[in-house]
Amino acid sequence: MATIKEVAELAGVSVATVSRFMNDSGYVGKASREKVERAIKLLDFSPNEVARSLYQKKSKLIGLLLPDIANPFFPLVAKGVEDKINESGYSLILGNVQGDVEKEKEYLKIFAQNNVAGVLSAVHGSTKEFHGMPFVLLDRVNEDIEFAVYTDNFHGGELAAQAICDRQAKHVVIMVGPKDVPSSHERLAGNLKVLNERNIPYQLYQTDTFQFDSAEKTAQHFLDQFPHADSVIASNDVYALAVMKETVKRGIRIPEELQIIGYDDMPFAALAFPGLSTIAQPAYEIGYQAADLLCRHIENKIIPKKRIQLPVTLIIRESMREKMENG
């Protein structure tokens, strides 16, 4: 592997000149720049990124915090992030928090130790720990965050409730997402607006987490508590599918006796049988747009919009009854 000294010798310039060129930290004349570029190409020289990051006080790394990589929604977000930051010359460090505050702090410490250029986070409440690093929140966002990419959760809640109300709903139960996640409140507000306007009776079932490994037990407890529910608005697709599985085990027919709608439109929602009706969020686009926003922030480029809201879409599949003619 070639060294910076060998590049300097081949180019006929000083090591300091090569260093200024590599780090864009001072003037390098046109002739010298061309010689250095030619030498780098001939020697196939790759700079030591660790050394460079120590010198520049930042690296070409970007940190991504996710709440639960087991939830299929978040790998799609991560793919969008990775595609964009790779296009911009950065690499990714992934932190899978899994609802553990200590784990979250440890990942943020790792990010700082690696001099990451910036952080993307879908973990609500972590902004106080970024210590001046450029950051963008995605998916789970508060109103007071300057840089953010998220979807229209209130409208998503409206769409889910409208779909249920249009299909002979008599006993609706809303599976409410965790209280500490802002999107949960927004979706619930959208649900309640429609249900109250349509005078449809409903009950609430509060969940403590979106975590994948809690879904089956939650579904069992949910159906024990609401055995006569005929319509369910689930907190996300994972929990909707868990309820569907438990419903089938108990001999309850979907959608005739119980109809259900999820949230996210994860890849396997269409592969389930019956297919899961849901509110589609553009997971990949959320990640891609958030990464683009962060890269612009890091590089002091023009940012047309600091907060980006993306639309959601209603997807009807076999888990819902036929729409009433007058619905």
C-alpha cells in the first residue's frame, strides 16, 4: 500500500503539499495539484481515513440510530440512508438501540470516538446527546426539531379510521402506539377525529412498545381483553400481523368477523394471507431524503427545506371487508 511520502516523491512535491491537497486545507497550485492527482492515480493511493479524521476533527462516517432493526420498516429506511450517503462519499455506522437507553448512549459515544461527520436518528429523545454534531431526525419527530424528515401521521390516522368506518364497523378497538413516540399521538388524533365525526363507538388499547419481540404476547393479551372486537386499527404492521395470527389460532374469521388495518406497508404485508390492509409509509424515501438533508447540512450547501413531510397512502387488501355502497 502506497504512502503519502511515496506520492510526494513521485509528484516531486513536499509531503505538506500532498497533505494540503488531500485535506483541502490550504493553497495548492494548479501544476502541483495535477502532479499530485497523477501520482495518486498511478500509485492507487488511498488516504488513511482514521488519520485524516483526527486531523480534520471529522471523518467520512455518518452514524445512524434505529430503534429496532428486527422491524422490517427500519432496514428499508437504512437502505435509503446508505444509498444516499454512499453517493455523497460517506460510509455508515449503524446503531440498533432496541429500546435500551444505555445502548443508545454507548452508540453515541462510539459515534463521537469515530469523529462522525453527522448523525441520523429515528430514536425519539436522543437529540440532547449529539454534543454539537450535525444531526437529522427521521420518522419519530418533535415539532421543535430543526432538521427532520417524517410522514403525515395525522392524515395516516384519518385514512385508517375512514377505511374501517366505511366497512361495517360496529366495535372498533384502536391499538395505540407507545406514549413516548410523537407519531403515536398524531395517528391517534387522526383516528379519533374520523371516528367521532362518524359517531362510531371505539375503545383504546395502549401498548408500551413497537418492539418486534413483544408483538405475539401483546396480540394474545389484546384479544383476551377484546374478544368481541370486529374492527382493529393496529399501531403498525408487525402488531397487526401478530393479531391476525392469534385471531386465526382462535378460529375467528378474517375479515368476516374481524377486520384489521396496520401501518407502514412493510414488504411482507402483501405476502400474508389474508393480505394486510395498511397505511403505506415511504420508508426508503424517508431514509434517502434524511441522508440528503444531513449531507447538505454537513457540507454547508443550500437547504431548500429543513423539515420535510412525506405523504402516506391507504392500501386495501383482504384483511378488510367490502366497502359499503353508502360508505
